[in-house]
Amino acid sequence: MTHMHITAWVVGLILLLVSYAMYKNGNKSGKMLHMILRLVYLLIIITGFLLFINNTGVYTNSAGILGEVIVKIIAGIWVIGAMEMVLIRASKVKPTKSAWIQLIIAFLIVLILGFGRLPFGVQFMG
């Protein structure tokens, strides 16, 4: 399930970048990719929820781990919201700098917690 979740995130980030580029170039196909990205958001949320449910035993052993998981869930939702803000602002030809900054900060929090701190998943930094 971890690999499916990471794959969904990678696909989501690729769709974000391609859709953003299309919006910036005035291409109408960006709207279609934006809709597909919204479906990928659902896949990300479902796989994240399943990861949470499947690893509940790990969380109950330590209150600190449960707190970090809750922060990671909130940051993950923040990432999805920031991705959506970037594309909506790009589609309306508004400045996207603040949305990109939010996206980068939230994404770094998710990466640090997911790969570096929590006891399950892929451990690149541990």
C-alpha cells in the first residue's frame, strides 16, 4: 500500500506541473488534466487512509508517533489544498507565488515525517 500511495503522489505532482504549464501557456487542455488530478487526489486520500488503518497497531504503542501521524495527515491535506490553489490561481491568471511557497513547505513537512521520522514506509533518511 505504501508504494501505491507514493506512486499516486508522484502521478499527482507530474499532473500538477503539466497542468500548470498548460494553464500558463493558455492551453485549454489544462482544465482536463486538472479534473484528472482531482481524481488522483481521491486516490491519494484513500491510500493514505488505508495506510493509517493498516498501521494502527504501530500508532498505539507510542503517543508521540500518533501525534506525528496526525501532523502528517494534516500536512498531506494541506499539500493537496496548496496544489489546488496553485492551479486555480494559474487558471484565473493570478499570482501563484504564495501557493507555491505553501506547497513546498507542506510537502517538505510530509516528506520529513514520512521518510525520516515515522516507523513504517520507505526509510530513505533513517
